[in-house]
Amino acid sequence: MNQERALKGYDLVGLLEHLCGLWNRKEQEELRQVLAESFSQMKVPLAGLLDVLENCFTIQKNKSTNLHQFILAEFTRLKTNPKASLKGLGDEDRLRLQQQALGLLTDSQPGYMDPLLTIYQLSSLEKPLLIEHVSFLHGCCCYKEALVFSVKVDLQKDLDMEKMCVPLILLDKLPLAEMYVRGHPNLQHRLVTLLDSWCGPDFNIQILLSQYPQLVLSKHQTDQIHPKLLSKHIFRLMEKFGIDPSLCLNSVYKRKLDSLRFLMYKTFGEKSMSEDNWRDHVQAMVEGNTELQVQLLQLLVKHCTLQTAAQWAAHYAIPRNRLPIGVWDKIQCLSPKQLEINSGSPPSEPWMPPRSDQEKYYQLPLARENIHFVKTLDELERCKEAVLKDGVVVGVDMEWRACFGTVSSQHVALIQMAIQGQVFLLDLCAHDISQHSAAVGFIRALLSHKNILKLGYGMSGDFRSLVSTWPELKEEPLKMEGVLDLLHVHQELQRCWLGRRGRRSVEVSGGPAEKGLSLMVQQVLGKPLNKIEQLSNWERRPLRTSQLRYAAADAYCLLDVYLTLSKDPKGYGLQEDFRTNPSTQTSKSRKEKKPKDKSNKAKRREARHKENEPHFVEDQGIKVKSEYQGPTITPQDLRVVCDNMLQGLGRYLRCLGVDVKMLENTDDHKVAAELARADGRVILTAGQPYQSLRSQVGEGRCLTLDCSEKARDQAMRVLRHFHVYLTPADIFSRCQYLKTYRYVILTRFSSFYFLKINAKRSDNFTRNFVGEIILEECIMCVYDLP
């Protein structure tokens, strides 16, 4: 040891013991002094650093900083010491130290890579050595370390992209693959086309996994390799990397097919879209794609009539062998005139809507002559004179064409500005308006005028589309002043009304539930908006009368809502100064915000706690109060199926002994209705699927819940609704894995024994959660027995 100390200039064992002792005692200042003295006394500090890192065993993975990182950070301060540089070493010694440093990267210690790359100049090594090390890391299943190292030393062009990225994508680490191809357009194209190939009809994930036998995927990771989820990533990457959608035929086809089904449902199922709008979108979507045209015919046969399917089949000249059953015969029965697709609405559409719509929906209180369509510079000047006045209240809204199955950015086609008694519709499809600086200057002046109150609803989305339409707004950002987003006011209204026992009564019309601005208009003014033109083609010219009426009403209703709330804010649960909205206030410092936010959260949490607090009876049972009449049941009597948006609720209810089935992330919502009908279960869902699910099961067999609530609060609402009698014995009475009530009780020693001998048996051993162990097909709940 003395000979080794004389050669190296330090005692490695004694130094390590001293360093570990100082680190454990958290004496960092003395530790810095010892490290500085030790490195200065070493004959070759670079070799000594590697010896210390290789032999120091105080690894603390759960700590943000460990001793290794501390040592590396201190060593970087010795750059002025000539001994701490590779320049004074021979070629053989330099190569030996660099290879030794590469070996440390294999251990994948946190924080090693960047310091070692800098200190030992690993990027200067010859490429064959670097590629060999990447292959070694890959062979050791260190996929993340191999990819990150290859990016650090810029080896992407010399490596196989699929070999580097596919294992990490399968392990649900797509962001690492995105980092790998950053700055390399060719690799970006290959990555996106690779993901698109996984969306093809012939793709088989098992064949792919057979190429990586060392990979063991969880169910969650396997579920991520699904066309529905992959297509979302592909479209995001196409937009991010600027890739031509024609390179991703599978994803584009799937997105368009899903959009086609959505449009069929909106038009012929929900009946919330006019056939004129449906026709505009469908023609643009299926044009030039025979497969989509065939799918359209099949959907028309299912949702519409054979005659309509025959008209579209004749329009696109679909071959006879591709036609659905009965369509060819229908074509033969119809005359050429009957095979023509309807042209749509009559040209002379009246301004006043049908009487049925007048009784059901909010009506624009203006005549046609008070709606001004602005498409020339002269009309723009008259609009500016009317709008840019101190004290004016302006309702602002924007419309753009919905992009079904495309990655093109949304460009605003129409800007609506409503003042008292008038509405101006600024046509951004008109070249004189969209390309003229006067229009941009007008909108900038309006939005930044502090003495003009601008009303909107969800204005952030409108402004994003506006910036994509006029890039000059991004170069010189908008200065927003005098803006009131009624979305925030609506959220405050909802919180106030939910806090009361009785909700404010509103007239509920037939059809789907109202939401967004339409819901606010219904709650404040008594009737919702008619949203049938919401998804129409706003780039067509001329606009239909119904489109003009919808666009004007969408902006003018903001004025009516604001004026109604201003007359009696306290009657709606608002403060007198509700105009002082977060969208108009200057941003406060974090120190000012945090106490207020915490206080509000604490109050809401306390209110929910009091509302949901269970009541204990004499026999230690828990009977949750219910607002509904019905027999008292036990948790075992309650059988439910949870939609895939409520999986947390399902696990919570199962802990209480309820018989629960949960949909997978990839399941369609209709699966819940099938399970409910087959097993006599109650559907628990949230949001829009409630409307369609409740119509597929019996009365009272579908319950909707608030997704924003925690699982505990949701569970309490379910127990209250069904008058469930809960006892302490019911808690954890049901197995979380096999969903049965059969248990095997193990001692602590036995449970630890099974954990130890099966820790590496990933094929038939899985740790589920604290307190449960799953071994093959047997569930063993661990109890802390004496």
C-alpha cells in the first residue's frame, strides 16, 4: 500500500473513508478543502478522480445530489491546475483515461455524463471507439444512456435510428426519440414514417417485440402502441417538424375516417350540424381517396338512406364491386337527375329563423341591415369609426374553418365585433382586408385600447389562431388592455352555484347538453345558442344567411350577458366589481398570489370535507347520507362499470368492496353500455359520453360525475346516490387484482421471502401496490402479524 501511495501520491482507501465520513456528517466546507488538497497532491489528478469515482460506494439515488456529483463539481473548479488537463499527457495515457471514463458511463450514474464528457474530452475520441461504446451500452440494455451519449457526441448520422429509438418508444419514452432526431430533418422524416407504419392494418406488435426479446413491457406501455394514440403523436410531430402529410398515409387515413364518423354522428345522430355543412366538409375530406369514399358509402347506408348512398356513389363513380349491398340496384332505379347530390339551401333564405328555433334558442335582436359585412378598406374605415370610441363595450369573437384530418394551422376567416345595435363582420378571406396593414393596425389598436371594454369567451384560443393568421402580431406582441374574458366569469358563476344547495333553475332543451358559451347564455338569458353552424365552412363565399346570423349572434350575446350580469351581480353570486377579471388585471408577484391561492384551496377543501363527511352509527357502520329515495344496500350489492375517464374512481370504489369493472384506455365508450346490459351494472361516466350512454341503458342506470373532483369525492357522491351502507369490514375486503374476496394471509417473514426469491422473475411475478403481492395466479395480502 505504501508503494501504491508513493506512485499515486495519495492513499485511496484512507481518502475514501475520510470523504464518506465528511459527506455523511454533511460537513461540506471541510469536504471541499480535503478534495482540493487531495487533487493538488495527486501526480495525475485525472486518474485519481476516476479511481475515487470507481471505488466510492455511497450512492444515494433518492437524493438530488450525491457524493459522486459533488466530487465531479469540485474537480471542475481545478481547470487552472495544469495537472487537471489532458494536454500534458501522452497519447497512450490520454486514451487509457478516456476509455476508463467511458467505462464509468456504463454504470449510468446520475449526473456523470456531462462532467466526464467535458473533463476527459470524450467527444475527441475516434468515431469507431464511440460507436463501439454505444453498441456496448445498447447490448447491456442501457437504451437511454446509449441514446443520450450518442446525442452528446453527435453520432446520429453514424447510427441506425430505428435501433436506437424503437426500444425507447416501446418503453413509452418517445420524447427521447424526439431529442435524438432534433436538428436532423432526414431522421425526423424516418421517425415519423416509422410511427406511421405502426398504424397500418398489417402491423403486429408481437412481431416487433420478438426482435427485442430482452424488453418486458407493462400493460400500460403496450397500450401506448395503439393506432389511436400513435396518430396523435404523429400529427403533433408532423406539425412540429414541418413534414408533408402525404408521407403518413396511414395516420391521415385514420384521422379522416374518425372525422368522417364524427361528422356522421353530428349530422344524422345528434343532429347538431346542418347537412349543408356536413356536405362541405365531407367533399373536401374524401376527394381523391377511393378508400374513404367507400367508407362514406357504408356509413351512409347505416345512418341515412340507400338513395343518398347511391347519389354519392354515382358522384364519385365507385366501381360496382366496391359498393355496399343494395347500392348498385338503387342506382339502376334512379334517373340521372335523381342521382344528383342536392345543392343545399335555397338562395333566398329568410333572415328570420324558423319559429321552432325562435322558441328554443337565443335570438339576435337585430335586423339584417344592422349586420355589416366588411370586405373593403372603405367599409373598414366606417367600422373603425364606430368601434374605436372611448367607453364603448365590444363583443369580440372569431371563426375559422374546422380542420378535419389535416395538420394545417387554423387561420381566422371572420372576426365579429358587436356594439350596441350593430355587428361588424370583418372578412379575413378578402384579399384587401387580410393582406393590408390597416386591418392589422385596427385589431391591434382595438385590443390595446384601455378605455374600450372587449368581451370574449375563451379568448386565448381565438388569439392563438389570430397570431397564426397574422405572423406580424407575433413579431411585435399584442399589448392586451381592457379585456374581460367571460369564461372566467362563467367559472366563478359555476363555483357560486355549486356551493349553494339549490342550483339556479334553467330551461333545458332537448338534445345534447349545453356547454361553454351556449351554457352561459342559457343560464343567464334563459335560452342557449343555436350551434348548428359552429363547424361550418367559414371560408366559403358568400356565406349563407344562417352563417351570418350565427356569427352575429355569437358576438352580440356577449353584450346581452354582460349587461344582464352588470344589473344584478350579487343576484348571480358575483362581486360588484366582477369586471376586474384575471384577464384584465396586471400579473401579481408569486409572493402575493400564493397565500391567496392556498387560502381559497383550503376553504374549498374544507367545504367538500364537510359536505362529504360520513356519519358513524352505533354499530360502527357508515351510512352515507343520500338525497335520493331507495333501499339501503351494501357495497357488495353495488355493481358498476367505470368509463375510462374514471379509472381512479373505480380503484377507490374497489377498495371499499364495490364490484367494479373498468374500461381500458383504448376501449370505446359504448363498451360500458354493453357491459352494463350484460351484467346488470350501473354506468359511471363523465362529460359528453353521458348523453349517449344513458339512452342505451334503463332509467337511473347511468350516473355522471365531475372529472375535476378527486376520486375520494367522486366515490362519496356515488355512495350517497345509491344509499350505500359501509362498514369498516368492507374496506379492502375486495382484492384489487383478481377482484375476489378470497385471501391468503402471510406473515411478514414469508412475504419478504417471496419478494426476495422472485425479485427477478418478471414473467410471473409483479408487485402491484403496497400491501399486496401477486404471484402467478395467487393473491397474498400481507398483514403485519405478531
